Amino acid sequence: MNWMKQVKVAIFDMDGTLYQDDAFLGRYITYLLDGIVDEEKMGAVVSEAYDILDGSHILQLGHFFDREQHFFYEHDQFIPTTCYSWEGKKHENPIVENASLLFIGDPWVSPIYTPKNTALHAKEERKLLKKFVMK
């Protein structure tokens, strides 16, 4: 127990666990989208989320996603700057209202975006958001 005296700082994430594993993401997305997205599209959504997580997708953790316009933004000091389409094409798209922006800050939020390949309608998106918030 002498090592305890040498501990200066303990860091915990929001739910009190420490881990370095992203295997949860596929199960989490499958759970959230169960009954909302068909099985054919589920694999594409999960794959795309892992691409975002590992940095190989044009959308990156730390970007803003506009859920209404389906654009995403880089930012400077959390002020949206450069705008891109889902395909990675740069756009001059001024932000009309920040209310539709979602900050993609960590993998837990990534299933909430509405990518083109899921084609969620407003009713389905509300079901997803309710499931996300309630669980």
C-alpha cells in the first residue's frame, strides 16, 4: 500500500471509468438505431462511425455537425469556420442558426448525427434522440 502515498492525481471520465477501448461504439450504435435503421444500412453506419473515430472520415471529432443542413464545420475557439459537405467538398454556407449545430466531441455523440446513408426522417431522428437521452 506504499504506492498509494505516491499518487498525486487520479483522473476520471464523466462516468467514473477509465478505459482505452472503442469496441463499445458498434454495439452502442446498433442499440440506438435498432428499429430505426434497417440491418443493411446498420453496417454502413457503424463503419462510418469508426471512420470518424479513427480520423479517416472527412468529419472529425471536434467538428460541429449541422443536423438540418447536413454540413459540418471546423471551428476556431468554438466559432464555426470552414464548412464542408458530407462528401468533403468545401462550401460557403453561412450559419443561419446555431441551434441545429451538434458538437461531435467524443464517440458517444457520433451516433446522433444524421449521415446521408441513414436517411433518417424527422420522426425517426426524434425517436433516436429520445432513446439517446433516456438511456
